[in-house]
Amino acid sequence: MGWQYLPREGACTMKVGFVGLPGSGKTTLFNVVTGRELDPAEIGRAEARIGVVKVPDERLPRIAEVYESPKTTPPEVTFVDCMALHGAAGGPRGDEHAARDDSLTKVAGDADALALVIQGFGDLDHKGNPLDPAADLEALMLEMTITDLGIVERRLRRIEGELKSVRDKSSIERNLLERVGEYLGEGALVRDMELHEDEERVLRGFNLLTAKPLLVVFNVSDEDLRARTCTGACAVAEGAGLGWIAVSAELERELAELDEETMAEFLVEFDLEAPARERLIRACYDLLDVITFFTANQNEARGWTISAGATAREAAGKVHSDMYEGFIRAEVIPFESLDEHGSIAGCREAGALRLEGRDYQVQDGDILEVRFSR
């Protein structure tokens, strides 16, 4: 079976890590998306920078209006600006690299997805060589592959040491990691392996970078918003089964300084449907195959992120564990019906309010009122 998005235990937000080579504009893009500015004290530090972004959703204010909720709480996405990878895949892999690999996986390992930021602007890369987005993407994926391979090899060495003192030398974990190591050694991504559910569960504990959903983000100039300079890199991405989007971080930084009306005019001028923040979040939602459902009452209207295909009981558990344990049924109103009829009573009269059981698959935009036993 293939890999799928499973919310981290206790996680309230999706987490997306930005990974890139030096000069890719990764940090500029992070600043644009999160609204954070680089603190001078952060320059030169290896620590990751983290920003939490509220997901724009025009449905939420309308829900709050109908339910007369004084407070709205949209879903959130956590973005992480990870350390730059240097593409030194051909170099030695000593203790320094092992420490760096461990540091990277600690920061990005629990991310639900990774955004691979590729330089698509200018004529030269950070080393002064002619710009080659396709080579940069290949180098970045290779560096991630070798990082994962190092993690697998170190674990295999520990397993071999542990097995020396026991009579039974067989090990399910060792056999699995040997397969993974061979796969990585061929330059392939773990996300493409055919694995059983129990094997996936074992590998999740290793936080392998190439096991995650990956999105390629081409950071281009404002004159190349269709990523024509990245045609070769687009082919590499598509050949690896990766989706991609094009963003001009510099243009977006300028747009962020404008008022809403002026920004809207510039978006039209550049033929952009939305700012980079919204487009990137939407791309991450598509990548992870997640949807938004809502809860609302006289106190708060709130949006929640959950995997597509999740059941009403699973959605209830997202709100509170007691709702999962004591789930009885859920009152469900599709947002379109609420917007059309303008009230709960109107939805009930029109037959748009339904009672659904625990196995009902929640749809994007559903408004749920969960009935449960305490």
C-alpha cells in the first residue's frame, strides 16, 4: 500500500518543512508565507525557524454569522524553515554529516510534508555557476536520500550489535531496513516503496525525509511566473511523481506590504489567483489529501483539518477525545446548504440537516454537531 497522510498524535496543525540548497530563497519564501522577519540574532544559527499561519477560509465568517458566534478560529499550518542542504552528496559522510543529518531529521522529521524550494531566478546559482534548476532538484533529492540512508545504516549497525548477544538472530526490523537501504541505494524515494501497514508503522519512527509527501516550489522571478526557466526541473519533478508550483518570493514580499485593495489589483496584473501563502497552503492540502470541516455554536465557529475519507467519529475525536469515545451520532449540514438557507431551521425544513452515524465519511465544508455520551 502507498503512504498516506496520518495526523501526528496530538497534532492540532499540519506541519510543512521548507528544504532547499543555499541561495534558493527558502528563507525569503518562509518569511513571506509566515509574515516573519529574520531577526539579526538568528543569522548564522543552525536552529530552524518556525511560523504558524492561519488558513484563510471565506466560509468561516459566514458560518459565524449564521450561528452568531462572536469568535472564529481557522485551522492552522505550521511552517518550518530548515537548515540549507549543501548538495555535498559526493563528499565524505563522517561524524559531522551524521550530526547534521540527526539535527535535520529532528527538525523536519515530524513534518507531515516537505516543500523543496528550488532557485529559478537569476543567471547564476549560489556558487557562481550557471543556473540549473533541474540539477539543483536532483542534488536536493539525492542529499535527502543519502541522509535517510545514513539513518538506516546506523540503525542496522546497532541492530547487529544487539543481535550478537541473543540466540535468535532473526529480526523483522533488520530485514525491513535492509530492503529500505537497498531501495535508497538505488536513488529511489521511500515514499514510492510498496509496504504493508505494519511496515509503514515501523518506518514512521525513523522520520525518513524521502518517506514524506514532497512538493517542489520553484522560486522564480516576477517575469517568469509560469516557470519557463524551470522546464527541465519540472520534468524531473513530474518524472519522480512530485507536484510543483511556481512562486516569486521577491514579488510576494513586495505584495505583502500593500493594502488589500492595491494587492488585489497587482494580483490581477500578474495573473495570480491568490497570494503565495494561500496557493502554497492549497497545494499542501492537495498534497496531503486533507479537507476542512467546521464546528459552530454561540461561542465559537471553528475550522478543523482532517484526512479526506475520515469518518464522523474520527472527526469528533479531532475535536475532543471524549467525543470519539462516547460518539452517538452527528448532525451534519453542508456549508452550501447553510449559506443558501441562512439558518439551521431553514436547513432542517429543507431536509439539508442530516443525522449521520459513526461511519459517515465527512465531506469538505461539513458543519458537525456531535452528540456523545459523557
